[in-house]
Amino acid sequence: MTGNRVTVIGCGHVGLVTAAGLAHLGHSVIGLDVNSALVATLSAGGVPFVEVGLEELLREGLRSERLSFTTDYREAVSEAEFVFLTVDTPSTPAGAADLSNIRAATRSLTASLGDRRPTIVNKSTSPIGTGETIASILVQGFADGTAPKIVANPEFLREGRAVHDFLNPDRIVVGADNSADARAVALLYDPLGAPVLETDLRTAEMIKYVANSYLATRISFVNEIARLCEAVGTDIDRVIEGVGLDPRIGSGYFSPGIGFGGSCLPKDLAALRFTGESLGVATPVLSAVDAVNRSRPSEVIRRLRNELGPLEGTRIGVWGITFKGGSEDTRDSPALSVIAILLNEGAQVSAFDPAFPKDVPANVASAMVRSALEAANESNALVVLTDWQEFCDVPMDRIADVMRGQLVIDGRNILKPDVVAAAGLLYMGMGRPTRNPIMEGIA
């Protein structure tokens, strides 16, 4: 396959993985970002966020000279055959997706195209109808009143596994008003050998929102069932095992915890709900998913109060600040919600996260320590709030030695209850039976 000339506008998680990934597939790619410091870092082979395998992929692209970066729109699009939009679409206070970054990028693109008409590929997660919005802006730059080709190509990349997901996609979704335009974009990914689904523009946009909202629904559902398991005295792990063996259900995104967060699920769930509301379509299931998720951080606080009483003056060790392991992202992190409540109730917090995230409130930053052991030191209780694999490897007997109390609340069900209990600690998970070393004759 002969490589194409591609421009990627926006070099965050999605944009950088897309740019480096397409270069890896043999295309000539220019990544554009208005942040000059970011462009300088990327041009030097550095990645300013945590993403497994991305630095190696970036440097491969730079060495091959198939990948470069710029802040100049005219330079970026002067020879482009395809222009990908991968800019951020945060939530507005009302829950709608904020399209200001897409509009700004499209206006800058329009002013820089001249008479060129590359295919514009929207990979930003954006509401149904965004392709038409992009076209309405682009058309203003052409005297004949026709816009370049518009294709929707939603991404399905998980933070922390984005490189793996790009190189091993389970499907490529491309939507356009013209089937030939959709096929041209799909061919960019042809070396990956993934199944391709061609749709119209709006259907492709809808697929992304429905996929993320369904994943959010599974998480809230299993969290609700975990509470019910505790009430009736059953083990959520065995329940999930039995239910997940059903091929119609499966076990993915089906593990209880303190709720979902990050830059995708909460935002996309809110945006789909807003779309329904704006069209007069009720979405009670989505509303319930959101309500369950918002209630999860308080579960940790409830358990702490039940075991320790008032939290004023207690010392709580916290493992995890980011919304998930393998990422430095703290956007909508339920761990931050738990920490905020602890601090508000007068607890002293010592928090450790392997990513050492910088985008945190000042009071959280001042509570951060350098190791898991330090976080547990002299604590009345230890709470696990992020599913970092590193936490599973910490010797629990060392933790028992440095803790003042015995309570360990596993908000992500990643620890082994018997190992925690064998160290003389009281284990409490989400939907799991409590393991008490005294009651079991271990201590």
C-alpha cells in the first residue's frame, strides 16, 4: 500500500496515538497543535502523558521521517489528502458536548486550505450532527459553495491501552454521505485487517455515544448488584463468573468498584442524555446509570464511618488518584471525590499514585506521598481507589507493620482478600464477603 499524506489536528491522547499509529502504517503524517510547548516536546520524542508503548511508536515515526509536528495550519495542510480532527469536546454545565474547539479548529483549517479539498475526518467525540456543523463552516471558505468531503471516524481507544487498541481494533467505523469517501478513510487502516462498518455520518456519530453509554450502564449495573450481594450475603466475584460465562453477557466492563470516570464515559453519557432531552426523548436508564455512578464514592465513606466512627482526626491512607490504572488522567476521577469528602470531614490523607498526577487540587497535591508504603504509614485505614497493578504487588505484611489500624477497603476489588487477611488486616471489598483475620483464626 502506498502511504497517504495525513494531517492530525490536536495532539492529545487520541490525536497523538492516531498520528503515530498512521505513521506506523506507512502514511506521511503531520501532527498539528496550537500548544507550542507540546509540539516541541513531541518533536524531541517526548510524550507528556502516560500511555504504554506510545513513546516507542512516536520515536519510530520521527526516525522514519513519516511523522512530524507543527503549530502552523498552512504548513500542516499544504499537501494533506486527509485531515483528522481530534480535539477535545468537554462537557458544558448543562451536559452538552462543548464544540468550541472543533469550531475553532475548523475555522483555522478553512482559512488555511486555499483551493485544496482534502477529506475531513472527524475523530473527535462529538454529538450527532457535528459532521454537518463542520461542513457548514468549511463551505464558507469556497466560492462555489461546496465543502470538502466529510467523514466521521469515531475512536474506540482505552486510556492506558490506546496504542494496543489502535493496532488491534475490533472494528473500524466510518460514516459519510458518500460510500466512496467512507471507503477511502477505511483504506488508511487496511494493514490492520479489521472489520469495517460503513454508515452515514449521523449513524457513525451515534455509534460512539451508544458504545460508551452501554459500557457505563454495565458498570453501574454491576455496582448496584454488588450492594445487593452484600445485603443478601453472596460473593459478587462468583456471581460475575457465573453470569459472565453467558456469551450474551460476557465479563468485560463488569467489575464493581467506586464508579467510572475519565474523559469519556461521564462526558459521553451526559451528552447522549442532553441530546435526548433536547429532542424531547426521555432517557431514564441513562439517568439511573449516572445516579448510581455518582453514589459510589460515598460507599467508601460509609464503610469508613461504620468501622472508625467520625473521621475527624483519623489518618487515611489512599492508593490511587487517577480515574484508572495506567493513566495520569484525573478528569472526573471518583478517587478525587472520595479524597475531597475525606478532607472535608477532617481526615488526614496520605495519597499515593504511581503516575504522580499533576492536574489535581492543591489540597490533594499537598497530601501526595512518594510510595504505597508511605501512604499506609500510621494510617487508621487504607483505601484502594484506583486499579493500578502495582498495588497488587505490595507485600501486605509490610503494610500491616506500618499501619496504626487494620482496615483495608478495596474500592476496586484488585487485592486478594485472603492475602490481606493473612497479614492480620480486615479486608472489605465491593460486593465481596468481609475477611476478618480474628474471626477466621488467622491472627
